[in-house]
Amino acid sequence: MDRVTKALQKLSRKEREAFKIILEHIVARNLAGFDIKKLKGHEHIYRARKGNLRVIYRVAPNNTTMILAIERRSDTTYRDF
């Protein structure tokens, strides 16, 4: 089981719905209303924030998007990136 699948199972129903909306906006490149930041020290890796939910994703040079992690906000959210 990969990291994203495991994280999705831990989320509540409401959080999964929020993730689905964030994911749709990331794929469509319509990121208005989300707090998007590039992670320091990493090329092409970004964080989308909506409430307590954080989605870490990578945009490859060929414009494909890969979700790296889904997490609730905590002191260790960005430790592995």
C-alpha cells in the first residue's frame, strides 16, 4: 500500500471530500482559493493547503502531477520533504 492510499484511509469522510476538490483543482491548474507554496529546497514540489488538510504534490517538467502525500497539519507535516 502506498503512502497516499494509506493517508486517504485515515481521513474522515469530510476530509476525503475536501481532498477530492483539491485534487480536481490541482489537475485543472485552477488553484485560486488555495494556499499554494513551493517547498524550499525542492524543485517542482508544492504544497496546497485548505484548512487543516495539506496536499504535497510534484509537477513534472512534462506537466504531469504526482500526489506525494496527504496530511493533516502538524509539526512534522513537511519533515520528509
